Amino acid sequence: MRKQITRRLACLCLGVAITGAALALPARAAETNPQGFLRTLAADAFILLSDENLTPANRALAFRQLLRRDFDLPAVSRFVLGRYWRRASSAEQAEFTRLFEDYVVAIYGRRLGNYGSAGLIVTGHRDDGSDGAIVHSRIEPHNGPVIKLDWRMKKRGNGWRVIDIMVEGVSLAMAQRSEFATVIRSSGGRVSGLLTKLRKKTQTLALNQGTASPANASVSTQ
């Protein structure tokens, strides 16, 4: 039950805050204020979340562009693979990074515009080490309780990048890391087992785009 709730919250927060922006996202200027960074990210997302004319394919394309612009996907990929990253060959690492992006896009970059009107309100931030910040925000759905989101960011050479989202204190990166570790253990400790399942899952989701439920799109160990 906890895992199902976490997935629903993940769909909500990602749908409101990071799905889509424009089919050709503008390059973001280096933002020194992490709160300003998140406000711009949320504003870009809201533009498309209120556009009912977007096709699922175009929404997924825009979502991928926003992920690459505002998230440190290579760092997140290494983190969610955990200790198995060092066990993987360079070829497996490269394929996992690519498949992980496809996986995130396939699950979250689809019909999430239902949550767009809820909006995202940035409420403050605190430093997280010498080059990091945690930005606090909340979502206020019309027909539900307020959801608190904390965005963990790192300052890179080209500005701030998101590396994790905590939904009501639950780290989405940690939850994904645990799920992937379970799949690898069920595959005899081989990263190749996870890669096989990710290939099948992303292909299935792509073929059924717009019909499968993101809440049930986790990588099964079966």
C-alpha cells in the first residue's frame, strides 16, 4: 500500500511540476537562486499542462527535453543503480542511463495534465552542503490535501540541477533505487536482468502510450 501511495504521489508531483514545457524548450540562463530555478521550471511546465491540444507523443518529447535541461540525469542514474553501478560494465552503464531516461519519460511524460490546475507554490529553501540546496514547495489540489514537496538540487557549471524530489518526506530516488535493487537481486545479482526488464517495460509503455496507468508502471520482478 505504501508503495502504491508513493507512486501516486510521484505521478502527481511530476505531472504538476515537470511534465512538458514547449516542443523547443529555451536554454535556461544560469540561475543563482534555487527558488527562482524551480519557479521557472514550474512555469514552463504549467504552460503545456494547460494545453489540451498536445498529442501524447509531443508531450513525451517536451518532457524529455525538460528532463535533460533541468535534471542531472547522469547523476540520478548512478544513484538509483546504487552499488550495482560499479559492478556494471561501461556498456551496461551507458545502456542503463539511456533506458532509465526512457523509463522516466514513458511513465511520467504522458497524460498528467489533469493535475496542472493545482499549481506549485515555492515556499523557501535551505542550503544542502556547499554546492546544494533543498527547495521547499507545496501543491494544493482542489479536491485533496496539500502535498509537500522538497526538491534536492546541486549547483553545476551550467546552473542548478534537480537530483531528487521528496514527496511528504519520501525520496523518489531512494524508492526507485530500492525497486531496481529488488529486480537485480531477483535476477541473480546481474545488472543485465534489470536491463532486460527495462527494455521490455519501456517498449510496452511506448506501444500502449496513453492507455497504461503510470501508477502501475513499475518494473515488475516477476
